Amino acid sequence: MFALCLIDREDRAIVRKFTKPVEVDLDARTLNGFPYVDGPATGAPVLAQSVAYLECEVRQPVDVGNHTLFLGEIVNAAFLKDEDTEVLRMEDTRMNYGG
């Protein structure tokens, strides 16, 4: 299981906190210092400040070089903020993924 969180464009600084391994504080219920809640369908962590999220169950792992791509089926989705909120895009971060 995993959750995909969509972040507000105004919260772009959050991305830098997740370019390194995640620090989990189970007692404080935080990921890299950001509060999370358990997704209702899977229990996967969902960042509390997300605009929206998708909860997924892994259907197939695919080895691609030295990475693994997880194909998931969406089992739940919800908005946590106004549906008109602009979400963060890769180009908003001024970062790129070189794999």
C-alpha cells in the first residue's frame, strides 16, 4: 500500500524535505516533521496538509534498472482542501529527476 499526496503550490518548500530518506516519528505522527494521518482505506500515511490524496494497493512491482516501480490500484481518493486549489507541479520546484 502507498498514498500519493497532492500538495498546494504554495507549499513547494515541502518537497526539499522529502529528497532525503524520510524521518518517521510514530509518537508525534510526523514524516520529516510534517503531520500525517492514516488513510482510511489502507492505513498508508497521508500528509495532513495535502490538497488531495490517492490511496493505492500495490498490484505489481517492476524492476527497472536499480529502481523498483510499484504499479498500484487506487482504492480510495479524497480532497482535503478546496478542489480549486492549484497543486504543485514538478516545474514549480525547479528540480528535476535524473534517475
